[in-house]
Amino acid sequence: MKNIYVGLVGFGTIGTGVVKIIDENKDLIEKRLGCSLILKRICDLDITTDRGISLDKGILTTRVDDLLNDPEISIVIELIGGIEPAKSIILRAMEKGKHVVTANKALLAHHGPELIDSAFRNQVDIGFEGSVGGGIPIIRSIKEGLAANRIISILGILNGTANYILTKMTDGGGKFQEILREAQHNGFAEADPSLDIEGIDTAHKLAILVSLCYGTKVNFEAIYTEGISRITPLDIEYTKELGYRIKLLAISKGTDGEIEARVHPTLIPAGHLLSKVDGTFNAIFLTGDAVGSTLFYGRGAGKMPTASAVVGDIMEAARNIMRGITQRVPTFSYQTDALQAMKVKDINDISTRYYLRFSAQDQPGVLSKISGILGKYGISISSVIQKGRQVLGAVPIFMLTHEAKEANVRKALKEIDALPVTAGETMIIRIEDQFSLGE
Amino acid sequence: MKNIYVGLVGFGTIGTGVVKIIDENKDLIEKRLGCSLILKRICDLDITTDRGISLDKGILTTRVDDLLNDPEISIVIELIGGIEPAKSIILRAMEKGKHVVTANKALLAHHGPELIDSAFRNQVDIGFEGSVGGGIPIIRSIKEGLAANRIISILGILNGTANYILTKMTDGGGKFQEILREAQHNGFAEADPSLDIEGIDTAHKLAILVSLCYGTKVNFEAIYTEGISRITPLDIEYTKELGYRIKLLAISKGTDGEIEARVHPTLIPAGHLLSKVDGTFNAIFLTGDAVGSTLFYGRGAGKMPTASAVVGDIMEAARNIMRGITQRVPTFSYQTDALQAMKVKDINDISTRYYLRFSAQDQPGVLSKISGILGKYGISISSVIQKGRQVLGAVPIFMLTHEAKEANVRKALKEIDALPVTAGETMIIRIEDQFSLGE
């Protein structure tokens, strides 16, 4: 049986998972591939910590050149994360004709085009299934299984930490900061959680999905990104009462020549499958013109689920090596010469429904003033809840609007927040219950 | 741009969908493939009915040899269904070195090994993504995205008609026969619905999934198959009260050297994602040793969703033709020489929890007699509901058991049903709320 030699750079949590799968599922992998995967070198700055795996000591190295200069190694796995030195290592590996597997979403979101070009120029493959949705095979599904479809929309719960916090707030009613601290304590959130809770990690993943769905070199900076740290128990409670759940969603919709791409907390109907995606799970709700609505669900992060995706990619590279081919499927789903720039719609130009929570003084006429200003900007109200209860000296008023243009909503809220009868900034959460959620 | 010529056999609903996608998404397909798909011939016994698509008349033929003998045609799509003449056409196409795409689940379930062997011998590919779960890319996900995993279990809602009927019964409380008639009237059920409601169609699909997951030539006849026609509104109502939903599930679990493979109505917890899969939708809940729990959801049948899968397969064949390769991924996921026979566990040997509905005479001591017999066979009860209400002169008693062996349950029920104080056969529905449903 032919041996295919693999080098791993980055022996952290996921790297350890990869080694474990290649070892424990060796027979299964061979039966599926018809060849053996041999992990020849592992490179990490730390080669002394015990990862709970027995390895031939000679495998470990702190010098990445030991992998890159080894002509026998045909697949390099990059699992160090971040931009540098990951980027340089990947580019050097490709220049040496090695295939690359990575789960590095930040790198792909920021430098995707450069990596695609290098893979194409060097005629190697780069697999990145682990970069979005952990073990969920969403990238392969977009590139192959659903390749016949025009993608109408993608809605994704793509960050386990944010979803864990929102789930806990929904189930138990705690405050954001308290639950975040608890999540940090339990290892479900990083010491610096900003990438996760401010939506940046989700936006990285959305950038990758958008590129694959629409064949575009998306400009990451153009993705409107808003996190979940402003969500209060009051918002959770009243959205529940209104028949919704709050999720941090990555949203993209394709329209002629333009795309929407945004990340923000979103109200979705409590009956919808996406609202049942709880805890650290991820899901992608994708609608295609032929296939209609689909949902892909699974663990979006963690050692073994992400390693499952990484080893899947190694196996794909091995199949291609066995057949002597590369670039069977283009890296970003479209032929390199068919990739095109597409304008991402400005957030001010989107139209959607809104949940608004006003903080009003408890005096007559406030509702009339608020609704008057909304009306002036063409924003019509579909439902209102106002209860006597005071919160910090003000009375909350909850409102759902019909579809309105974001620019108008912003203008209206600016006026409303400046009224003497309102107290503090109005909370605004966009609603998704239109065509993109299917039947 | 290179042209790849395709021939279609079977110009029915799905065939029409395939022609529509190849026509309407031509530019998208070319941008993804880097080549053109040209539909050169369409063969059907009926070439006069208007399918609402404008076609060059010269394309249509009633002679399948016009496709099979055309050396320019490299991909043959079989969409006539059933065993013959589909099987002979596919085998002849493969012998002529043509790749095949089909959605024919009955053929694959009954003659899978023969088709695999022929594809391998002739070094061509056979795509069958459309045969399970309609547009859901589950087959590709098992063969590639999740290829690094040992599959621990699969639970599938794989038949839209059966799921539609159960959903309607759950939502509105009607009787099976009434809802079936309504479904037939609305086009959601066939005039002869037995394949769908008796679980046979689901079993065909399960046979395919089991083969892919475990690399085995599964014996279709060994799959225990039970349909939904015995489910009554009473079962629906009380399972709801007990916190469950009834779904027709395809279940497979891999244990050492043996597999479970069965199709039957199943109670699943109302909070589980699978219980939210309603109407004609399908879903596959798959657990792998590395990836953990995953769910794949979408339209399991119908013109465009199935055509989405078929065109995805045509595109895969085209990519392989462009690279001059075949059999990149083995047809049934394992290398042909690694496929092995595996014993399907006899239904009597499975252990699970059970929902039992007894029809008892309304007199003292009945419950004691029933529970006595259950106890004798080592079956312990986890909950009981007995309400005064009489149904056809008898009182229903609802019971959930702890895990028990099927053989013991059957013996116990045989004794119980023979008691003078019971009236009619006990209803038995298996419960799935163990490890296979994940967290």
C-alpha cells in the first residue's frame, strides 16, 4: 500500500486531535483511501509538553524547515492560526509543491485571494473545511453537493461561544457579563473573548462562505459586524414573549450584482429550526434556487470535530495525489478566472424588520412622540408591548416594525434618542423571518 | 471551453428539473466547472408531451441506443426508476465507458454490489446523491467530508410522504387513513402509497447509507421494516403528553462486527432537532466518533431538489473527465477490496426502550396482571398513564419501559394479548433517546 507523508505545523488542541484520528482510525482511513497516511514530522515551538499521545520522539521538531524541505512530505497541515507566521509557512509549502490543509479562518478571510492564486500557480490544493462550522462539511457541500445551485441566502450560527452565552441567557435569564465570566471559567470562552462575542470570528467565517457561494473576492472590511454584548435579559425575555429567539447570525443574500453580508444579533421565529441550535453547536441554513432550504448542523469548534474536518481534507489531498491531479475543484468554488469583485451592500441600504427597545420616561404622550417620528421616516409598526414596569427609572417600550430601510431607522432613532422623554440609547435588533427562512 | 456531452434517460418530473437547471444555470455551472455541459440526447417512451421546456426536437428519442451508441456522450443520467430496464441501461452504459448518474434507490439497495463491480471493472463513476435525502448532500458528506470518522449511528427521516402524514396527525389530530387520502388528493402521496407508508422506500435509502458508512454489502432483506399505518390519533396524543413525537425513522448503529439496521415508527424527545423536521422535509442525524452529532436537513424529494443532487453528480463526473481520472472516491466509500459482509442484527436481539399501548377491560387488577408479565420477562416500567376514558369498549393504558430486549418484549406481549382482560393487540413503538441522539 502506497504511503503518503504528512507534516503538521502547530501541535495544539486541534493538532493533537488530528494525530489521534490518523492513529486510531488508521485501518478505516486505509480502507477508504487505498493508501496510508504517515505523519512524518510535527513542528511546534513547544515539543516537550505531554499531549497524552505516544509518538516517536524523532517526529517532533521546532524547525518548520524540517517539514518544508522534506521532499517526501506532500501534505502540510497548518494549525497555528493567526496571520503570521501561518501565511508565510503556507505560501512556502505551496511553492514547494506541497498541498496544504488549514483551519485558519482569519487568514482565509483576510488573504484568501493571495492563497488561491498561489495554489493555482503552484498547482496544489488547499483544504480549509475546518475553518467554518468545525466538523460540519459545509464548504465541501457548497463547492460540490450544491454546486448546481444559485445560492439565494445563507444564515449561519457560526460561533459556539456567542451561541453558548445567548442560549444560557435564554434558558436561565442571566446577564451577559455574568454568563460570559461563567463561560470563561468553564472553558467555553477565551480569556480575551472579543473575537467571539463581537462577531469578528463569525464575520471571518461569513467572508469565506460568501466567497464560495458567489465566486467573489469579498472585502472583509465591508462586512457589517455587530456583537452580542449589548443584549440584556430584558431583550431576551421580551423577544421570547413575542415568539422569537435571539441568535448571533451571519447573513448573506445574493441579489443581482450585489450581495448582503452582515453579522449581528438577530431575532428569528421560535419555531424555526435555527432557533433550536443551542449551546456550542453551529448551523448553516442555506437556500439554493434548486435545492430550496437546507440546514447543516454540528459542533462548530473543539478538538475532535475540527480534527474530523482537517483529516477529511488530508484524505481528499491524498486521493488527488494518488490520481496525480490537483485543482479538481477550484479553491474558492469558481474557476480562478471567473472570480469577480462584487459590491457588498452598505448596511444603510438593507431593508428588514426591526425589534426596537426604547427607554422612555413614564409620562403621557411618549409613545405618540416615538411613533410619530417613526411614521415620519416611513417606518410602520407591527406590534408594541408597553408594560408599567420601571427599569432604572425608565419604562421599556418594545416594538416590532414592518420592513424598513436601515438608513431611515437610524435617522429616526437619532431623533428619538435625542427626545427629552427618552432615556438612553434605543436597542435595535434586526429580524429575519422573510424568504430566507423558507417554509 | 471544452464541451462535455450528457445523455438523459427518463424525461419525467426529475428529468425535466435536470434539463431546467442545466439550461438556466448554464453560466454558473461553466464558471464552477471550466467546461460546458451539453445535453445531447433525451430518451423517453413519451417524447410528445409538453414539459414546458423549449428543446431542439432532434434531441428527443425513444431509442436508448441513440444515447448508448453515441461515442460523444460521456455521462448517462438514468431517471426512469425501478429495477428494469434501468439496471440493464446502466450496466450497458458503464460497459461502454460512460459515467452514470442515477437517483434510483431501489436499484442501488437491491443491486448495489453488481453496480459497484461494474463501475470498478469499467473504470467509470456512478453518482447517486439524489437517491437518499433528495437535495441533501448526505452521500458526498459520508464519503468525503466525514470520511475520517467511524460512524457510530445514523437516524434518518427519509420519506417525505410518511413524514407529511405524521406531521399532519401531530398538528391536527386526524386519523391516518383520512390524512393519507388528503395527501393523495394534494399530490403528496402516490395512488399506491405502500412503498412510502410501509417503510420500504425508507429501507432502500437506509441500505445505501449503511453500505457507505460501514463499507458493507448490506442485505436489504435483513433490514427490519415496519410502516406507520397502525399509528392512531391516541398514540400521537399520548406520546405528545409524554414529551415525545412519533417519526418514521431509519436507524443504524455500528457495533463491533455487527450492525443494527431497522426502519420503524419511533418516539423521539420533543426537544430534539429531529422532532422539528416536519412536513415533506427529510433529515439525517449522523454521529461520528470524531465529529460528534451532525444533522443534515432539506427537501427529500421533488423535482428541483432531486435535480439539484443529480446535476451536482453530473458536475462531479465532468470534473473527473476534465482531469482524466475515475474512481477517485470508491463508489460505496470503501475500496472495493475492503468491502465486507456484516451481519445485520436480528430485530429480536436489539435492546431499546418501548412505548406500549394496551387495550384493557375496565376492571380492577388489569394493570397488575400486565405489569406482572412484563416483570417476569425482565422489562421494567419507567412511566404509566391510565385514564378512565374508554375507547371502543376498552381502556387504553400507556406505558414507557426502560431498556429491554426486543425478544423479551415480544414474548411478554404475546402473553398479555392473550389475557382475557385485554382487548386487541398491544401497540408497540420503539423509543430512541439514548446515545445516538447526542446531547
